[in-house]
Amino acid sequence: MSPAPSQRARRLKYDDKNTSKLRPAELGDVPQMSALFSSVFRSRSKPKTKALEAHMSEILFTHPNYTPENGSLVSVDETGALKTLLTIIPLTYRIGGETVIARLTCGFATTPDANPRAAAAVFLSTRPKSDNILFTDSGAPIGIAHFKAIGGIELQVQALRWYKMFRPLPALISFLRIKLFDRFARLISRGQLPDNSLAKNVTTADGYSVAEATPAVFAEYATRYLARYVVAPVYDEAYVTWAVNASAGDDGRGKLMLAQVRDKNGNVVGVFSVVGEMGGSAHILDLLYEDNAQGAVVDAALLALERSGFTYACSQARPEIIRSLSRYSRIWYRYFTGISATPAPPRSRRRWRAAGPITADWVEKAGHV
């Protein structure tokens, strides 16, 4: 469980020779956090300042689980200038029958003149206590080294993502456009954002249909399908509603869409969530299903995305789903780092019994934070 606020406050007090101070991030830090994030991760393709600040304010400080003690961290000098930043979103996870807070680290950045000891102190302060989890799947080599230094386990899986082409030529153009945009932002656009809706009346040849799902329905069935896993996120209506509301914006972010898959008798047998990206691609975040319905749910989800006009779909690679995906043509496959004070999470990851989008992808795709 998380340490008491007083214990964490004592642990966060850190003063080096340059009087850098490590503390929980505050809402008033957002302008500096946004500027540092842009300078490190978007140096060529600067995002709109006001839009990025608004998104960071919402996603980092309004989550239902947020408290200063389990949120993002910053280090500042004696003038209040921000030197180091670690963005964190506190998610609810289940380990066996116990519910814990899992802190998703989304981005780590420092200024060129930041004291290295201050950066190290950021990671030392996040070392899990008791049954907490700290994880990321988007760490750079230096960040992964920091994780390992505090007991992190590096897990390299078969692939980071799988890709399914619906329209090969437009998909290739969109893929290249996104890659080139970061280098030549003034010359190339990211393309257009797809409509935030799924095609209606989509039914597979086997009679499985797809329809939009409410946050309540999505949370109910996602929780049911995740029950088979030892480690999994905990979804409820409040969290899913927050995720949908936080995903969309006027700065080019796609809205999180929720869908349900029904069999020919009208029974829900699967759910999935997806975010439309610039250029017409669809990033699947959750793809969950009832026992013995995996293939049918995969078929229905991909058909719905193709009918909705997306050029291609992609998602994280889960070994259990590879067999269903391998039935398709025009599909190919392309690190997860986590630490815990207890053995269950690492053990479950090695045995592929950890489930859900345990990833920073949602944050990256929804708002590039």
C-alpha cells in the first residue's frame, strides 16, 4: 500500500549542492512541465502550448485516484525553476484478490543543467513499498537503467505491437507521414483525424455484431473478462468515464471509443476500446473476450474498424491472441518495465497472466504526455 503522506513527504525532501528540491507536482507547475516536455520530446514538432497545458492539467491532476502523494514528481531549484519531471498516473490494479494503486510512469525529462543526483532521487523516491506497482512500457535506455537500479525487471516480449492493414497504400502513406512529421513538422502535416465513431450495423458472417458501449457496460464486461488474470487493471464506470472525457481535445487527439461484441443470440461476448489517430489509423487499447470467443471477437473488432474507414489497426502484442491474428493476411508484428515489492506481478508477467493495457500507449496516443 502507499506510504503515509508524512512518510512520503520526508522521503521527497531532497537538497543537493544546487539546492534542488524534489516534491509532488502541483497544478501551478503545469506551464513549466509543458515547456520541459515539449523541449525534450517534441523539439521539432512543438504542440500548441495552451492545448498541451490543458491536457496535462486534466490527465495528471483529475484522475479519480489522484492525490499529491501518488501523482507526478518534479524537482525545482531555489528560484522555483523546474529541473526534473516524472509524469505519473495512478491506476487501480488487482493482484490476486487484493486491490492496489499502480503508478504508470508516462514521461521522464530533465533540463540540460539539472543535477544528476536530482534525477536519481526522482526514481529512488518512486521505489514501490509493500504491494505497490510502478511500471512503464515506453522507457528509453537511460530510463530503463534507472528502473533496474531500484529493482525493476525488464521484460522483452515477442513484439511491441501488431499491425493489420485495411488499405495498404493509404496506410503506408499515413505511417510514413507520422514518422516524417517529427523531423519535418514545418513541411509535413500529420494528416486528418478519423471520425470519433464506429460504423453502425456491422455483423460478421458468423452473426457477431458490434455496437458502441456505455462506460458502465464496458466496465462491467471488462472486469468479468479480466477475472482470469492474476494481475489486471480494475475498471469501474467512474474511471472509464474519466478516460473517455480526458481523451478528446481540440488539438488533434482522438476520442476513446468503447464497443461491445454480441453473438447471434444477442449476448455480449467481448468488448474493445480504440482511439483514432492522425492519418486514419486505429489504436486498440483493450480487446477482451469471453472464453472460447476470442477468434469471433477479433474478427468482429477488425471488421468494425475497417468498415469505419480506418486505414490500419494496431495494438500491443499479447501472446495469447497471436493465433487468432495469424489467420489474417496483411498483418505483421513489430519493452515492458515494472517493479514491485512482492513477487506476484513479476511472476505473472513471466507466465503471461497479467492482463489489460498495462501500457503508456493510451496516454501517448490520447495526448502525447
